Amino acid sequence: MKDFGSDKKTVIQANLDAQKIAFAPIMFQAAKSLRNLGILDYLFHHTKANTETIAKSLNLSVYGVKVLLEAGLSLELVYLRNNEFILTKTGYFILRDKATNINMDFTQDVNYFAMNHLEESIVQGKPKGLKELGNWDTVYIGLSELPEKAKKSWFDFDHFYSDYTFPDVLPILFNSNPKTIMDVGGNTGKFAILCAKYNPTVKITILDLPGQTKMAQKNIAENNLEDRIFTKNINLLDPSSVLPKDFDAIWMSQFIDCFSLEEIEKIFSKAHAAMSENTRFYILETFWDLQRFQSSTYSLHATSLYFTAVANGNSQMFHSKDILKIIEKVGFEVDEIHEIIGMSHTLIKCKKKNRIE
């Protein structure tokens, strides 16, 4: 693993950053309230305003507006000049940036209470925060049954990052003209439907847990694609489960981050067993070490803790070398690597080695 970060801050800056961490849950709620109550939006449209004007316009108390905006000063969402508040660039991102808003809603609706159980999850190796959402062993079992607000925020988060990649990956996937695709962990069928619309003859089989395939079947029917997209229920953690054979391509998008390294090795071995020498294996993932921007790396490190406390207790957003080692060990060789597809993804295309060493 290559070097990352340093310790070159001054003592004063380090102390300030420590206080930001100490009060982070409180200040997160302040930022969310500034957004949700319309205060940031008011400043966006009015350039600058004082607390009295904002309070009157939004039908809020002067006290409430005052304490939120003063928190906003330390959050650097606003700054103060001549007793009037002005929106900053960071404030604009909290207000209008889609990725930021999806991340905030995911943090609030899926993770906020669950993160109280992070230490317990680390010690026990189980997602002990999941009980804040429902009584399941993993979040994937209960996705279709999540509380509505949490479900919306979960799927908004999941789809937002993958959807950006699809225009880039479809030409790569179909460059070899696959006739049949196995979409492992196909979720609601979004990618399979896009494939079927991109190529008018390809046939896709989605493999996933029963709750997800049920949602996929509904979406497939709504798009009149039942003749080309099929579903198969499977639990890949079941030792007896096997992947079907005779597919030109096996596709896994934002899938392996749902499993531990040991589980990934077993899943890759099942893919290897299902492949012929002409089958190609595609892995689309967000690797934290291959990000162009620090904001992306930060988001991925935070997302790993969601997997720890909520999703399954043993997976994360991986370093690319961890996965490349498994690819080699199982008996694949990398055919192509396409980095920074969409917002932060890497696509790895593999084929079988002639033999496993």
C-alpha cells in the first residue's frame, strides 16, 4: 500500500480539526437544518441578509436563525460582513451539489443512529447498527423492507454513483459483442435494462437475493423486456451455490464491496468455474487509492464504516491491490483496466488463465 497523508499541520490547526471531529454530529445537524429550513437557499437568492430579515421571510424565530447561522460561521457555510450573512462556496455545495445532498441524506436516514453501534460492530464483526433499521443479518436481505425514507436514501446513494458510470462502461462492455450477460448482484435491474436498450439482441440474467429480484422483475415488466432479461435467486454466501455457465460476460458492479476479502475470493472462484476461455469477467468498483480528488477518498473511507456498522460488518471500499491479489490468486489475468470511469470508478476486465498455478 502506497503512502497516504502526512502530519504537517500546526498545533493550532490540529486542535481546531480535533474540535471539528468532537462536535461533528452536532454540526452536521446544523448544516442539515440550514439546508432544510431554507436559510441557505434564502442567502443564495438574496446574496446577503441579517437574521431578522431571514427569520421574518421564512417564518422562523430570530433565535433559531441566529444559532444556526452562527454555527454556519464555524462550518464556513456562511461568512459575516456588516451584520449580514453571505453564502460561501461550501454553503453552495451543501445547498445545491447533488452528490453532497445524497451523501447527507444517506448519512442521516441510513447511518446516523446506526453509527452509535460502530464500536460494537468492530468488536463483534457484525453490523450491530442495522437493528436501528430492521431485524436482518445484513442490510441486503432487508432492502425491499427498509423504512421508506431510509430506502429512498439508500437507493439514491447506490444509484447515483453507479449511474454516472453507465454511459462510459456500456461501449467497453459491448465492444466484444456479448450475446449473453450474467449480471451478478443486479439489484433493481437498472443496468440490465440499460444493456437491453443499448443492444437490441443481448440477453441478460440478473442474479441476486429474492427481495432484489422481485424489484427487478417489476422494473423489467414495466419496460416490456421480459423476453430478454431474466432473474435467478441466489445467495452467493451459501457454499452450495454455483453460478450458471455459458455466458459471454459476467458483470459485477458495486458488488464486491458488499463482501469480505475471504468471501470475494470464494465468489471469484465461482465466477472462474462458470467461465469458458472466451468468457470475460468485468468488475466495476470504487477503489479508494485510485481517486483523483481527496473529497472522493474521504467519502469512500466514510462509506466503509457504513458497511461495518450497517451493511454486513465485514466489507469496505477496498484498496485496488487487495482485489488484484485475489484476481491473480483465483486464476484470472487482467485483460484491461479503465480508471476513473464516471465519478470515481475503475473497471477491471479479466479472462481466465490457461491454468491456475
